[in-house]
Amino acid sequence: MTELQQRLRQLNLYADRINGVFTRPVEDAVRTYQLARGVQGDTLGVYGPATRRSLEAETSEP
């Protein structure tokens, strides 16, 4: 979960603490990312396989 937070931070979508907890701010950042990139296949706010593939392709490994 810290990797997700770090990748979202790379895109300036998440500015809260990197603590490995899927909080509301993380969910909101995931939702914002999905809407901005047109990610299909995952429920909004859910870090599923389609969102992960897209995010990993766009960011560097923390």
C-alpha cells in the first residue's frame, strides 16, 4: 500500500502521510486518477488490476 501512495504522490494526487493505510484520501486520489486517465474495468476508488497497470506504466517504481 505504501507503493500505491508513493506512485500517487509522483503524480501530485496524494499529499498525505505514506503509511500503508488505504484511507479516504488514498481512495479519493485513486478515483481522481481513474477519472483523469479514463481507466476502465475497476470500480471508481478501487485499486484493481486495470488501475494498477495504468499507474505502474505511468510512474517509476518507488
